[in-house]
Amino acid sequence: MPTILHVNASPRYANSDSLRLARHFIDSVQAAGAQSFDLETLDLFSDGALPVFGRTAAAAKMAVFSGQEQTPEQVAAWESARAVFDQFAAADAYVFNIPMWNAGVPYVLKQWIDIITQPGWSFGFDPEKGYRGLLEGKQALAIHTSGVYAPGVPAAFGSDFSSTFFADWLNFVGIEDAIHVRFAPTVLNGDVDGTRKVAEAELTDAAVGFAGQLSAAGALQLVND
């Protein structure tokens, strides 16, 4: 059965616009006729959702690359990081809801990305050809929200290093089939409900193709089984 991994990068839960839109999209995928799928949700702000990737984990990483033996502490840190990556790699499709924080992504999303973006895991490198993403054949949908910034606003109203960074990262790890939907602004907006309805309609439309590819992935799994 195909799996959707929903990565929630907002700590606001019931008050989160991006999370509500993500749930709208997931419901729309189901309504669009996707065969049964498993939904796994990763709430990045939940306590213990991510391991610390600090001095010990960094030393473990360098030990792997240099062929040195890891200490027991390093082994544990590296295995914890690998478990986060394995959850990511096991999914067939992804839904991300990403509020903009200070023109960029929330720090826990960056932490998650830094944990799973390891050579030999999510990307490879060739001295002549450069980087190559290893997570091919997957699809993703990302919802980007912001309170003040919106495309086309004057520079005094902010910049967007969030959606551009995230789109580049998806491509870097090999997820080229990606849809990005924006709901903005949510503060300086005289018609928030109207803007939300536009985003919901865009997500409903996107769900049709997303569901079709998910069903195809499920059918392929049945054949391989």
C-alpha cells in the first residue's frame, strides 16, 4: 500500500493555516479516488520528533566517510539519524506545510533536512558530473504560507527565501515532481477567506493528479509483490 508522509512544520496546530490547507489537500486526494493509502504524519515541533545532530552525530558522520570505527555514542547518534531518513525514504509521496519564518523555513524543518540530507542516503556525488538526487520517482506537494510577504510586494514587505530554498532542496534530493501552493498574505489581506478559497481550489485540482500517481504507485507495488 502506498504511503503519504505528511510533514507538519508548524507549531500552531489547530490555529495553523498551513496545516488546515494540508489536511484539505489530503482529504481531496482521498476524494479524488486514490486507492487506499497509509498516511503517516511527522509533527516536527513535537517533543522528541527529531534527534539532536550535534557534535557526536557530526563525528559519527565523519567516521563513516573516513572509514574509521565509530564509538558506541557515535553509533547511537548515527542510527538515530538513519531512522529519520528511513521514515522519509520509505514514503511514496509527501505533503509539506511550511509557514514562513523570518523570510525562511522554520528551524525544525531545516534541522530535519540537515539530518536526512546525507551522501549515500538522499544524494550522491560524482567528481565529474556533480550531485545527483537518489529519491527519484516520488511526488511532493508543499504549502507555503506567510503573514506579510506575498509575490510582487515591495521589498519593505519582506523577501522569500523559504519556498525557493525548499523547492531547490526537493530537486537536490531527486524529487522533481513537486507542486507548490501559496496562501499569502494572511495578515495584510482584506479578503483572507477569498484568498484561502483560491488556495483550496488549487489544492483540490492538484489532488486529482496526485491521487492518480499514488494509485499507480500502489498498483506497481502489487505487481512487484
